[in-house]
Amino acid sequence: MRSKWDIREILQKNAVTVMFVLLCLIGLVCSGQTVSYVMYELFGRLSRNSFIVLALIIPIIAGMGIGNFLHHYVIQTVEVDMMMFGRNVFFRSYFYSGLITLAFALFVNGMMFYRLRKIDMIESLKSVE
């Protein structure tokens, strides 16, 4: 009969986690850094990344709400008795606008990549233009 805390079964079920912890401990020992320094840097990076993610997500959600309100306002303003427009904004509208924005961003990034690659960044810092 197997016990609830069988070590082999626990190691088999959590092999990836155990390997990750072992590799982290080996890396910590090999780096020569103190645990407190590594934890300080780790939490600092996590907090900065979390702030960046929130700084990106909050305006997107606010923009969706403001855009929805603006859509209703414009539709109600331009409606006349003989013609009515749809007042619903569907999820696929947000999806399509996201795809169009992504395509535009990739296009601009692709166009600028080669131009920015030609610029020597160190020399451009030295010049006064």
C-alpha cells in the first residue's frame, strides 16, 4: 500500500518543477551572489514588469469604454428620422481593430528596422544635430 507522501511519486509528478529549482540553486551557487541580492533583483524586476503590463492594459480597457461611449454618442447624434444606424458594438469589432493595429505596427516596425540598423548609435550620440 502506498502512502500519501511517497517521494518517488511526488518527484515523478513534479519533475519539471524539481529540475527548475535545482537549476536555480546551482545557478545561485555558481554566480557567487547572495540570496538577498538575487531576491532583491528578482522582486525589483517583477515589480517593474508588472507595472509595465498594467500601464499597457489599463489604457486599452479605458479606451474600449471611451470608444464605446463615443460610438453611441456619434450614432445618436447623426441619426435622422428616415435613417437609423446599428448601435451595437460587437467583440469581433474589437478583434478586427486589434488586428489592423497589429498589422500597422508590424508594417512600421518592418520599414524602420533597416533604416535604424544603418545608424551607428554611438556616433549619433556624439553628433549635435
